[in-house]
Amino acid sequence: MTMWLEEMFHVQKPIIAMLHLSALPGDPGFDSRAGLSAVIDRARAELDDLQEGGVDGIMVSNEFSLPYLTKTEPITAITMARIMGELLSSIHVPYGVNVLWDGRASIDLAVATGAQYVREIFTGVYASDFGLWNTNIGEVARHRARVGGSDVKLLFNIVPESAKYLGERDLESITRTTVFATLPDAICVSGLTAGAPTDTQSLTIVKSAAGNVPVFVNTGVGAHNVAEQLSVADGAIVGTYLKADGVFENRVDRSRVEELSSQVREFRKTLA
């Protein structure tokens, strides 16, 4: 299954950069005076910085729709579709979407915009900062088939941010049963919050238990540790590090994107 990564990204150990959208209509933080045009302008500028900086893929998410919903309102995915429509002609790398934290909405948006992958919490029951968080991968998988999204790759985050698995099970067991029973296209391993380091030991456990399913390190990757993390993981999803000063709220800093991309290129030379 790891073959699909190289077929899609044409490199080993791809780096997917997060394109964090500003707060959207319906979100508490939406700037109604600046309007949606300001959201689109920022997204277009950051997309340019990420692509020119050398990342291998893009993931568009409503990262600033705080506090998050586990079932989003229709306005969120509809607005994201509008934004994607504005950006599509400028996207030159494989791209995915993530409507936080709603698997169905993420798949709907992917199908509507031609996105090749989505990342979400598809399995498990959690006690979270957003309340009791339940999932139903069987329903989501069937929904993907019904709406014509069978080719959309599903990246399962099995260590969700701001939440704790309710079952008394270890990470190895969760990984093995997730792979066997729910058919993920890839597995993501996260730290506590966006930008928080991902524990290398946890990453190693998941990679060992995942068999031939690709494993992404999902948070906390930067130029300082990307070689170490990619020595275990099959790829990385990076957001906060690429912002100015590595601060979540800031805009993308192209120099940091270039620095990370340079470190990744050097690491890949060791794989030859």
C-alpha cells in the first residue's frame, strides 16, 4: 500500500503542507468586515509560498474554525468549496482537504473539488475538549462509495489532538485492529495539539504494527527533526512549523518552507 504514496507524489517520504484557512462564515472568529475575499487572498498567498518553497503536497483545512465541531454546519464545507474553486487553477501539487472534525463533510468536499485525499478521525470513541467524540467508519466508508469518492484516500488520525481514547487499549492494539477492520489508506500519528511534537516512541509503535499501511507523522515536524521523524514515518504533514516564527496563528513564512524542504531533500539522498 505504500506504493500509492510514490505514485501520487513521485517522491519518497512526501511532505504534505497544511494550508490553514482563516475563520470562515459561521465561525466565531470570522472577520465579517474584511469578508471572504480576505480569506481567499491570504489562502492564495500562502499557497504560493508553500508550493514555491518546495513541498510535495497541500492539505486545505479550516484550521481557524475554533472551537471545532465534530459535525460541521453546511456553511463550512460550502465556503471551503468556494475557496477551493478560487485556488484550483493555482494548485500544482497533489492536494487534499480536511473539514475539521467531520469525516463525511471532508469526503464531500474532496469529491466536489477533485481532492485526492482527506485526513480525519474516522475510528474510535474519545473524551475530548469538544465533548464526547464518536465515529462510525462503516457509515463513512459507505458514504464515500455512494458519492463517488472511492478513489479518495483516507488518512486516519488514530491519535487525535485534544482527545483521549476511551477504551483501555494500547496503541499497538489500536493500530492492528484499525488496519485489519477499517481499511485505512494511511495512518497519522499526532501530538497533543497542532504543532506539538509527536512522540517518536509512539510513531515507532504504530509503524511497526501498521504492516504495509503508510504512516504519517502528523504534528510537530520541523527542519530540526524531520530527518529523525522520516527515518520512522513514510511521510509528514506539516503546518505550524511553516508559519512565521513557528507560531500557529501567523502566516506562512516561505524561508521556513524552503529550509524544511532542503532538509528533506538531503534526507532523501540517504535513501538511495
